[in-house]
Amino acid sequence: QKEVEQDPGPLSVPEGAIVSLNCTYSNSAFQYFMWYRQYSRKGPELLMYTYSSGNKEDGRFTAQVDKSSKYISLFIRDSQPSDSATYLCAMKRAGTALIFGKGTTLSVSS
Amino acid sequence: EPEVTQTPSHQVTQMGQEVILRCVPISNHLYFYWYRQILGQKVEFLVSFYNNEISEKSEIFDDQFSVERPDGSNFTLKIRSTKLEDSAMYFCASSVVLNRREELFFGEGSRLTVL
């Protein structure tokens, strides 16, 4: 079983839709959970950072962590064409390297 | 806003040649990383560097790879004898830990093409 699993998509939605992106993981020692956004041929950019189970909201973005199910989600409300990118989940234990999921490619059409 | 800068943006090399990829991390950061992303695949960890030594490396980071911080600003990744399968985007990242939170900032990447 892979450490971090993420459905690569692609996912296509109309402008204004709510988007749900998900990752599962197998290592219960992961403590820190992140979502990165990556535009084509660019470096990953941090969107959300959480370290506890529950929800964290930042503008149109909500990150959700369920440690008991080893499942994390990113919700995007009122999606915009500028949200079109690849979204990478990432997680780590303290003092170790960040491990990425494969990324989900999102396309928001106007 | 401070950023991680990488050079070159694209390098084409012949198989067997040595390549050095350069990174200038954010100035007050203490942890440095190299990741790579083969086209269509996930971002993979290569190596982390702290206090002038490797703190962690993946199985990808074999004897063909080395890292160095030759001065106070640069962080380099050297591939001694490139193989076709080394073709990828290489990302440098740097971080600082504040209140148990470590945020990695990534550069724009260096695309390596091995022919």
C-alpha cells in the first residue's frame, strides 16, 4: 500500500462549483498535513497547513483532517478559473521529509 | 516577498555528463531540500540538509547524487554521471520551524533533460 494515495483526476467543474479533493494515507505517524497548489511547470505553493483532526478554513478553502480514518480533504467554494491547477496533498512526521500525493488536476471552466 | 531561486531553469545534457543545479534558499531559513518530479509523476523527496550535513535522504539519492552548501547562500545538487531516467524537474525548497510549524517554500524548479 502506498504511503499517500490521491486520485489524479482530472476533475472538471464549472465556475462557482464546490470542489472536493481527497487523500488517504497509511502511516498513522503522520502529524502534519498540507495542501499545495502547483501550476503547470511551476513549484508547489502552500495553500493550507493543519496538524490536528478537524476543519481549518481560509477564505474559499477548507482543509479537513480525519486521523481516525487516515483521510484528508480540501474543499474549494465558489471555484474560479484561476483555481485551475494541480492540487497536491502532503504530509510528514516531525523531523522527517514531506511526502506528497500524486496530485489531482483541476480544471474550472467559465 | 522572499523566494527560493533556482538556476538554470532548463538544462540539456548528454548521458554520462555531470550536472550541477543551483539554489539560493530564503536567507533566514535553516533547512534545505531537493525534490524531483518526473513528468506526469508525483513530487519525490531526494534529500534534506541541515547544519551543513545531510539529515535525511531517500533511496533515490544514491552515490551519483551529492549536495553542498559551498557558501552562506547557495545550495547545490550535483549528479555525477547522468542517466536518461534522471530527466525530471528538480525543485529546491527551504524552511524554518516556528511554533512546531514547518513551511517549505519551493523554487520554480530546474528542468533537466538527459539525452
